[in-house]
Amino acid sequence: MITLGVEEEYLLVDPATAVPSPVVEQVRRAAGLGPFAEGAEIQDELLQAQIEVATPVCWSLDEVGGHLLRLRHALASAAAASGCRVAATGAAPVRGGLSVPVTPTPRYLRMAGEARQLVDEQLICGMHVHVGVPDPEMGVAVLNRIRGWLPTLLAMSANSPLWDGRDTGFASWRTIVFGRWPVSGAPPHFDGLTAYETRLEALVASGVIADRGQIYWQARLSDRYPTVEVRCLDVQLRVDDAVMLAGIVRGLVATAIAEEKAGMPLPEVAPELARAADWHAARHGLNGTLLDPFGCPQDSGEALYTLLRYITPALEDAGDLRSVSGLVDRLLRVGTPADRQRRARDEKGLPGLIDLLTGAVTTIEPLDYGDPLNTSATISRSDEVSFDG
């Protein structure tokens, strides 16, 4: 079994207007003092209306779901006590008239000094999935093999259609905003670990970026953990959709490792097609076609089933096939979170949108065959407290 972990970013918003609320220190302090979260599991982000959580290392999707529920509940309670709400959206649907203050760390202040407007517009939230790999050399091989699937993952996760009170026309506006940093988008192909390290060192030496933390490719090797980190995903409305994506990412990594060990041919994705596929996925989500790993257009539903077929052996080995395939089927029936945001706004206006973005943070919608995520699982740091989801 391959280990995994998930990081999620959220917005703190005013409960009546959805304007970002710069109270991260107050919320973080309150959440860390509560019974459901360790202080180290909750982190500041670039702007003071953003907050991030990170699960421990997990072996199963049940663990991932239980930890995300626990951490989301801790933040929701702390935010309510601080007069705001936690919103699970990839981009702020309303920004307000004033810029949100930057979190005053030397690194973040330096970024603000170098890219003021871009930093002001970083009211965006992603989901990062870490999957364990045997060694960095294999990690680079995994990056080469999964890069063609990143647009499909992006389309499935799309959850940021609104910005400045308007519909952007994109399913994932977060992808467009984040893509303006100098090192972003799909990772290039690398001829092994030495080439990977050489190119990263050259980027830092250029002075255009300050450090390796500003390598914002949609998939990269983690500098802190022995993992591949997939970063192309918008944060999810619901925990169960986050778990679905985590399971798919682990399935892709496991499949890539197996193919590399077997010496199977490496799929080639031209850089221009990778960029076009990424933009197309951000624009349309699952409403239309997707480009497959070879750059060929495919109906989005068929693209998802192609992906599932490709990683089925890995999902079966992990015991994840039933839950992940059921959640993918539901995604195709009800649409992406971006589709749900648009429906909520169209049907109930801003109040309905706020209820969706903040109310879905700690909810799970069971599948017809039963809840695959074990929603009665413990969410406390010990076995003393449990939550019946």
C-alpha cells in the first residue's frame, strides 16, 4: 500500500457578504486550542483571509476522509467563533473593495514586493495530494508518466467559476490566476533526477524566483517529504470528492510506478498540447471534451472512464475501486463543484451561494450503495470523541 496525504486551502469569508475576512491568526489560534486539531496541522497562507490544513500520513482513503472531516470541523467552529465562515471554493466569488493584507512573513512580504497585483489577486485555494514514492529517481519517472493526465484531474476538480461577483466563463478560474507565476502549469519532461535537479537549480539561480518553493508546477517532487505532490486541483466543496481525487491520484502514481518497473513505453505529450489541454480543462471543466494524454479530444465522460480503466488494477490493489468508481459516476451525474456553484447562484443568489460554499465544508452525501468513506469514523485526535457524519 502506498501512503498519501492531503493539503487543503480555504477562504475565510463574511457570512453575509462573502467578502474575504482577514482573521486567519484568530481562527488558527482558536482551532489549535480546540479538541479536534493540533496547531501544527493548521497553517497560514499568503493572504490573511486564507488558511490551510494538512492531514497526517495516511494509508487508506477512510483515513484521509476522517482527517479532513476532523480538520474542517475544527476550522468551521473556530471561524464561527471569530465571526466568519470557512468557504471551500477555488476562488473568492466576491473580493470587496480593499486588498487583503499579506501574512507578514519575510518570504510572503518579499513576494508582495515583487508582484504586488498578482499577490493581491491570490485569493485562490487549491488541494494538494502527496503520494509516497520509493526514491526521487522514481518520483521523476512518475512525473513524466502522469503529466498527460493532469488536465483530466483539473477538469474533475473545477470549483472556481466566479470572481469579482461575476461568472468568469471558466470552470477553474484559479488555474488561470495561478498560471501567471513564472514557473507554473504542467511540468516538463525530465531525463532523470539529475536533469530535474539541474533545471530547478538553474531556475533559482536565474533570480526570477526566490526559492524552490516557487516552483509552482502542477506536479513536482516535494522538498520536505518522499512524495510526488500533485497540485493541479481546486479545493473541493465536499470531503468525499476530495477523497475521490486523492484515490485517483494515488492510483495514477501506483500505475506509473508499475509501468516504469515493467519498462513500458513513456507517453509523449508535446509542451504546447499540454498547455492547451490545461487551458481547455480550466475553461470547460467536464462540460464538453477533454484532451487525452496524447492530445486527442475525447468526450469528458469517456475520458473519465478511460482514466478509471487505466488505474483499475491499482485501485483494486488498494481496495478503492468501489468507492472511487461510485464517486466518479456521481460526479458525472451531478456535475463539478463549479457547476454546483453556478446553480446555487442562479437559483438563490448570493445567499444560496454562501450557504453552498460554507455549508458543504463538513457534509458528505452518501452514495446509493452506502457510504464509502465510513462517515461514522473517528475525527478526534484520540479515540475519545467521534463524529457521526
